[in-house]
Amino acid sequence: MMKKFFITTIILFVSIGFTNAQFFTGVNTIFAYPLNNNFIDFGIGSKVEVGYSINKNIDFNIAAGNFWFFGPVSHKMRFVKVKGKYNLLNKKITPFIGFSSGYFQERFDSPFGGVITTDFAVGVQPSVGAKIELEFVKRVFVNTELSYLKVFSIEELNIINFNLGLLYYFQVKK
């Protein structure tokens, strides 16, 4: 799955030179707090995304990443998701609302060694946030986002996420 994501990313980068399109890429750090799980306390993660701006207000992206949760049981989660985002204003600080859906692979490890279970699930994630234009670096934005993730797995997970990252736009539309 990750191999397909990176091949798609390379194809997008190559096509950028031949189009006048608005492609972007980004990296994010994720801080996660599960709301309904007694076995995990909190988590951190990372994600890489590539996307396309249809116009000034609508963006779509594909993201892949990982979560690592801490607690009595080691819990790891990998994901690939698709997201749509609507920019409310187009200023130096651009607030947005978004919705994503994706495919998640969860893995619970025993504290004594060995895998307890592996689960594959679907999840949905509404979000609100803002991207902040950096004055001193052209086409780079700080991305902040607060979201609620619901994963429909064996043990349903409800997670509050805070993302902080950087987005790079290959061509900024006026």
C-alpha cells in the first residue's frame, strides 16, 4: 500500500513540470488522544500528503502515515486516506473545514512480546483548521488542524487529533 502511495507521488511530481496545475505536498506531526480506550493513553504520529487545488476554495489530497500509541498495550496504526477541504477565506490565515475517509491497519502488541491482534478497518474524520502563509518563504504554509477520528474496528476507536505541519504549493494561484 505504501509502495503505491510513493509511486503516485512520483507521478504527481513528474506531471507538475508539464502542467499549470496547483499541486501541493506536506508533512505533519500528529498528536492524538483516544476518548474510549482503556489500553492506550495518548499517541503521536506523522503523515505525508500530496494534493491538488481545484480552485481557491477546494483542495483534495491523499495522505499516508502512522500513529504510535502509549499505554499498557503497544498499539500501532498505519493509514491511507483521501481528504476534501473547503477554504473559508483566502487571506494570510486561511481557515478551512474538511472531511476525510480512509483505510486503517491496527496492530496491538503484547507487553511480553508477540502480536495480540491485527485489524483492518475503515475510518472517517471531520476536521477544522487553518493554513498560515509564511511571509519569509514563498509558497510555504503552516498547517494546523483539529479533528475527530472514528475508526470502525473490532474495538471502535474515537480519537481527537491535533496536526501541525508544513505545506508546499508548487504554484500559488492569485
